[in-house]
Amino acid sequence: MGFDGGLGDVQAGGDLLVGQALAALTGSRMITLNGAFRHGVYLAAGNACVDTKVAGYLADGVLPGEDVTCGRPAV
């Protein structure tokens, strides 16, 4: 649960069940990493977009203003 009463989630683009459930919650936000197919991408996927958004929330307790979709870097 967020400090402001909202919920947040970080998920892989291929992990659809969590996103569908979270989308039904008012005031929730989701950070999705496209092209990832596992649960738990914060700090584990090495994606600056995801890591920066989550670290910002952990530092100040404010959820992003809207859902965020992060892309995978080209390999």
C-alpha cells in the first residue's frame, strides 16, 4: 500500500493477471516493463526507467500521476 493510500505494482509485460486485478483498484498505478516475462523486475531487470520510477516512489511516497510503460533496451 502506498503512503498516500494508493497501490502500486511493477510488472513484466507478459504478466497480465496482476495488471488486470490492479487496474480495477481506484487510485492504483502500474509500471510495466514491455518485453519482460517474469514477475519482479525492479532492480532485477537492469531497466533505468523502472528502477527510477520505483525509487522515486520509495523516496517520497508519491505514486506516478498515471500508469507507466517502460521499454526494453535494444540488445
